[in-house]
Amino acid sequence: MANGKRKINLNKKIFPILKGLIVYVMIALAALIFFYQVSGGPATQGNEVPISQIVTDTKEGKINRITLEGDKITAEVKNSDQKLTSHKEAGESIYKILESSGVDPKTVTIEVKDLSIQQAWLGILSAVLPIIILVGLMFLLFRNAREAGQGIFSFGQSRARLYTKDQPQIKFTDVAGAEEAKRELAEVVDFLKNPKKYQDIGARTPKGVLLVGPPGTGKTLLSRSVAGEANVPFYSIAGSEFMEMLVGVGASVSGDTPILIKDDQTTKLVPIQDFIDQFYQPNEAGAVKRIRGFQTLGFDRDTNGFWGTKKGQLVFKHSVFKNIAAVYRHRADEIYEIEYLGGKLRTTGDHSVFVRDQGRIIPKEVRNLQKGDLLVELPSPENEFWTLIIGKTSNPFLPKAKYPNQFKRAIVKKVTKEKYDGFVYDLCGVENEAFFGGEKPVLLHNSRVRDMFAQAKKAAPAIIFIDEIESIGRQRGMSFSGGHDEREQTLNQILVEMDGFTPNEKVIVIGASNRPDLLDAALIRPGRFDRRVVLGMPDLEERKAIIELHMKGKPFTKDVSTEKLARRTVGFSGADLANMLNEAAILAAREGKTAIDNKDLEEAATKEKLGPQRKRMQSEHDRKLAAYHEAGHAIVGHFLKNVDPVHRISIVSRGMSGGHTLFPPTEDRSNESKSRLVEQITAALGGQAAEELVFKDISTGAASDIDVAMSIARSMVTQYGMSSLGPLSVNPKPMFGIWKGMDEGESLSPKLHDAVDAEIKKIMDSCYKNAE
């Protein structure tokens, strides 16, 4: 729960309400017009009678006045408030009707109302208004759908979620525990609030902070609390979302692609390789090189309300020179050749070029280009380009100004894929993520990451938070795509952007990771993520603080003790504790209780670690087998002095297990002794030992126990040096995934592999014998 004051933005609150109200009013009007036309007009007031009765009553002198409104006849009865209504045939005259019946029209007052103008307007409105309402409804519906979906129309923008000052803010007081981490981050807050204090003394403020810790320890919450304490905008995005966004987000082109380069003195046309190669050693590749003082031809956005550019859709305004932040050269093994009217372009298939789409421009993957797509070229109306076409000057992109298809648009004729072995080139950090290149220049796409950094710089001071940063910040060269993929391009762009921060911009990047050992060294060096804050699992006092924080607003019985609950939940993260208390509240509400008791908390804690109960029918044999199996764990654990006391035994299925025996830790431990690990293996094998002793047979119910025991035994041999092989540290199993990554899962010699397996089996056999 946030403590920050919320500023109410009336426009943001009122406009959605008004928009919804307008929609409902338009629907109501359309319905009224429909029913009006179906019913043939407004309801008739008075007594509806045949016209013959009105004629007879007039003849008898009972009618005082007859009023004619179109074909509607209203007759007023003498000496009465009664009115009779009827309808005549269209085109007939009321006078002729009376005369044909032998009634003198002069004996009654006849009033004829002129409804021609009114009927004309009703006719126009009834014909036009439904169309206007339908078009308005269609517009609103499509606009709302577009705003909700964002789809391809927002392709060029970052998907980072923005938490502004106007929203409820999280402060350090809302984060229980993690006191050491909060002290470290307090300095970051002070920098954002008082940057001049550090600049005056010559201190270099951190550009990035890396939060490291297991899942659920509060990394995201802490990062938001930093923004809340400093009262600055907070941009949040997950690393996996970067990966999702960056399928086709750049233009890695072949080296012979012409581009226009401008420096302080000259503007010249050069192949992109001639410009970029000067910043690299002969065989160097895969590293971003930051440059200054160079520009290339890009474009400016236009603001066009009809096309909805308020939602970030790109509309081309005009070409203009834009600064180049960095260059990038890497190798590729295949390339796509785009043949279009006016020229050819060769680029990697996982990147994109801009195409025209109903007045907008959108990036499209090269591999998805189709015949007939319109590439974005230099617009003909521009003075400079027009003079090139008519031959007054020479074309800066082509040796000759006269080209056969200069007056035709850059329509894609064919896209082919071919083998390639060489360098491809990128210009990085060009504003609006685009630059012109090619024989006949077309607009090539650059990275999207810059968009988020640009937004943060405009809102500075600000914080950018990247969750799961290991998904994009993993060591380069570890993928199967030859060292270059979307993930590595994203990482390179982030490195460029962080290098481009200046002390005056006051933008800090906070990253969160569960696996800091996988991060690229260039990412975590000083000058980028130069401060590391470690968050561990909460200790006893921190768990008490977290429990007390999440108990607020929930009723508990008097016998509930936060001390006992904190001791019961050793090994729980902050997220586990929050979810446990929420589950306890749900359980209490389900049973109609007015307060949460210890029974609810115990069930919630068990559910958090083992999963919900599965109340399924079991045979007598299965129940008996499960009972002896779990009793075996409990009895063996009871006689082992280093095993924690048995807390709970049950044969009720939870998760994938048929039963469970809980040995929750009684205290926080940072290290494990060899004797404790051996006894943990023994207790894990106690269930199978009991099955064999009682039933003279064993079942598949011990599969998970064996897996746990094997994992402990393997770690003892390969990581902890707790075997006769001595202090040996090998890891034949990769640390993540199935395949080995860089510096992971070093291969063992056949002899050492056999020795490791023999030691693991020796530990397992010894522990099983002790369990029996």
C-alpha cells in the first residue's frame, strides 16, 4: 500500500466517462429513430375512429372544429373535451369527403396545418442521422479497439509501463525487511533528489544498479520504492518483453549499401562498410563502437490527428540529418535480397525496413516482405530531391541523376534468401530509429530500445527498471545463431544508451536478476551497472516484519503469534509470505469465519510449498502404502539427530505427491554440514526402506525422494568436496536449460566421470542401508 499523495487529474477521469456517455446516447438515438420509422410516426392521442363516424357526427352538428395535419384528422366534439382522430387516404381533400357525404364544409371550422417543412426535415434527418450515428459508432469502436490492442500500429514504441508521480507511490516504508538493501538504495534516492551535492565534490554518480536475489525477495518492489522516495517517473519493462518486441527491429545491411554521412566539413555518399570498418580492427566483430560528430539522413515525424499519431503511430514528415550514436559490425551466414523498383537492398532477414500502410509507416521484417509492399523512399515533393530528379544537380546516392524508375514508387518486386559469409552493418541510436540507405534510398529501421531511453531522458530525473535482465543481458556468443541474434542486438543497444548517459541527464537504470553469473561482463562493469545490491531470503526478524505488514487490514484470532509464524516459515520469500496470508484469508472466508486462525495459516503455509489438496478416491492398498511410506520418513528422521523435527505427516495428496512428511527448518542456516546432508539423504530414503521392510516390495511413490537424494549426493561430490575424491569442483550437469552454455557444464574425462558416479552411488547405498 502506497503512502504517496495522489494528484487527481480530472481530465483523465472525466473524459472516459464522457466518451462512454456519448456512445450510449448515440445508441439510444439510433434505436429511437429505428422504432419511429418502424411504427410510422408518433403515437396517436385521442380516440381513433373511422372517418365515416367523424363525417356522420359533423352532419349531426356534434363536431365543433376539424384540424388536418397531413393525412391525420382530429375532430373536437362540441361541449366536451373529447377529441376523435382518424386518417384519410393520401391525396384526398377533406372538403370533397364532406361534400360527397352531403355535409356542407361551411357548417364546421376546418384548420389545415402546413407540415411540408417539418416533414422535409424529418425525412432528411431520418435518412441522414442513422448514417451519421453508425459512422460515429464505428469510429469509436475501431478507435477503442486500436487503443487497447496497440498491435502493429505501436510497433515503433517501447512497451515499458510508466508509473508517474500522479499515481499511488510505493515508499521504503512499504517494503518490510531488506534493510541493508534499502540503505544501499537510499544513496541512489539522494542522488536523484540532490545531484548537485555529488557533482560539486567530483563524485561520479552510478548509472545503473543491479538487484540480485532469488525470486520473490522484493527486487521489483524495491525498485519502485526508489522511484517513490525520489518522486520521479518509473519506467518498468521485463527483459522477456524486449525479446518479444525485438523480432525485426534493425537494419543490418551488406557492406556495399550506400548511405549518406555528414560530418563538420563534408557530406558524402559512401558504402556503409567503408564508414564503419574504420572503427574496427581487421577481424573484430560483435562489439558496439560509440562515435561522435557524424550524422546520417533520417526523418522527422509528422503530427496528423486523422491518422492518430497521438498514439505513437509514425507519419513521415520530411527527411533530415540525424546524429549517429554508435556503429555495429557482426557476421551473418544468410542474407535477404530485396529487389524493388529503383534498386536492390541486401539485409538480414530477422531485421526490418519501413513500409507504407494507409498513410502511416510501419517496420516490417524483411523475411515477411511480400511482392507489392511499398518501401518508404525519399518523398518527391522535397525541393532537394526534386532538383535531383529533373537533373539540376547530381544525385548524392547515384552516380547518375537520370534513373529509369525515379518517378515510380519503391514497390517490392521480389525477395530472395541466399547464403552469405561476411560482415553486416548497423547504425545505432539514430533518432526515430531509422536512416536512409540503398541504391535508391529507402528507410531502414533501427532499434526500439532507444525509444524507452529517450522517453526517460525527456522525463528526467527518472528510473528505468528492467526485470529479468539475464534474458537479454546474457553473455554474448552463447546462442546457436553464430553470435548474433535479437537478444544480442538489444544488449548492444542498451550498452550504447548507458554509455550515452551524462551526469546532467539524471537517469538511472535498475536491473533485476536471479542469475547474475550469466550476465555479460560488459554490462556489469563500472560505468554501467556499477552498483550491486544483493537481496537474500528474509531472516527471522525480516519475516516477522513482512508478516506484520501483510497482516494489516485482516482480522486474526488472539492466539495467532507472528513469532511462531515467522519460525514456521523458514525458507519462505517475501512473496511466499504475502501469498500465504492471502490464502489464509481466502480459506477463512470460504468457511464463513470472521477471523483468521492458526489452522488457516497452517493450511495456507502447507499449500504454499506443497500445493493444494487433491481429494481423490484411493484404494485401501494405496492408503496403507502411503501411510507406511510417510511413517518411514518420520521414524528415520526422528532417530537422526541433525534432521529437523517432524512437523506434519499426511497421506492426503498434494501437488504430484501421494502424501507428505514435513521437516521444516527450525532456524535460518547459511551453511550445511556434511553430516546434515547425509542425514537428509537418509531421511529421504526412509519411505522406500519402510515399503521394502513391510511389503517386501517397493513402489513408484519414492521417485521424487530418490531425485532429491541424488541431487544432494551429486552436489556433495561435484561441488562441496564431501567425498573420497577430495575438494573437487566439477559440474557435469549444465546450470540452466538442457544445453551447456559458456563456462558451464565442463566435460569430465571418462575416468573421472566414472569415479564421480561411483562416489554418488556409494553415498546413496550407505544412506539407504542406514535408513533400513
